[in-house]
Amino acid sequence: MCAENNPPSDQEPPQVPPTGTLLVDAGRSDRVGEFRGVAGPRWSLRPVCGGAEWEAEPASLRAPSPMERLRAEVVRCNARSEGRIL
């Protein structure tokens, strides 16, 4: 096997999470969103209380802290109780 056929890779590509997984987008002021799918090299996220999806670079995404997760769940519950999402 020749080294020319195997380009060097500093990082492995991130594992695609299951749909609905909460992620924090560091590229958008730590905005929390639900993973919706892959759009080419970028990932699609949606606000936890509904709304327009946005695309993010996988490298700028991370798992939420316990406090960020709790805040996102409270936002979702409040929106659901007000009838903004089902």
C-alpha cells in the first residue's frame, strides 16, 4: 500500500447523531437546536420550539451542558403549553 493513496487526515469526520439530538452551535452564539439531518457537508438544525432550520458546520457543534439542555427543554415545554408547537 502506497502513502500516496491514503491522504493524511488530522481529524475523523464527526459521527452523525440521531435525529432530534440536541446540539449547541458555537458558530451562532451557542444557539441550541435539534439535529434534523445532513445537508451536503453541513448539518441542519432546528430551534427547539420550532421555526426555520439553519445549517451549521459539524466542527462548530458540540453536546449541550446540563444547564443548556435544561433551558432548551423548558423552552420546548413553554412553547408546547402555549400552543406554539405540538
